[in-house]
Amino acid sequence: MENGRVEGIFIGPPQALPAPVDRVRAFAGRGLEGNTRHFYDDAGPGKALTLIAAEALEGLEADTGIRVGPSESRRNVLTRGIDLNALVGKRFRVGDVECEGVELCEPCTTLQKLTEPGVLKGLVHRGGLNADILSDGEIAVGDPVVAASG
């Protein structure tokens, strides 16, 4: 499987668009520090981290003319160069943080309400990945995203 990289990191409060940051601390089973929208004492499966591929947002715009920026996608980590869908059920690393893909992060009606009609259909099966954080560490823009071998 190919390796990718982190192109953006977005965190924030529940009622606002996530803001870009250069780096963030990740906590196993909890989430990303400062991401009060999704930071838990004990995150349920797939709740600690969300990722979306830059290629998915570019594809949405190419296919539908709808432009959704990385923060508007409401995902935590923007990647490039790795097939996130292939990471469902697999372990991978984002920087020095070990993660496990849980399920596809399909677009929801809230995302469409916050953007524009057509987003829901345009991001089906390319809306990103819900993942668990398995180890504490730091994630920074430019870090590699690497699937575990085996």
C-alpha cells in the first residue's frame, strides 16, 4: 500500500468550523487535544480521529462543481497520497501516532446543511475514515501516513 502525508490538521469547538493548526497532541482512546467537539474520557469505536483525503475534496469539486474546504469537511486530518478506504480494519501511523481504521466516515445531512446540496451524494464512499487512536503522540503537518505492513 502507498504511503501518504498529512496536509492539514483541523480542531475546534462543537459549534464552529475546525481551525487549522500546524501540530496537535493525540491521546489514545480520547482524541486530539483542543478538539473539544470530539474529545472524550473514553472515545467509542471510531470517534477519536477523522481523516479525509485531499483527493476526495478535489474529486468532489471536479465531479460536481461543489468546493468544500478541508475545515468545512469537519474532519480532523487532511491527507494526500494514501487510500483511506483501504485502511478500514487496518492499523496505520499518522506521524508517530498509531491508529486503527474503524469505518468509512460517510457524509451526513449536517455536512450538507452546512455546505450545499449535492455534497451528500458527491462524498459517498469518499467522505473519509473514522479511526481509533491507539498510542499517544504528536501529529504535524507534513508527517507521513503509513499503513502497517502485514
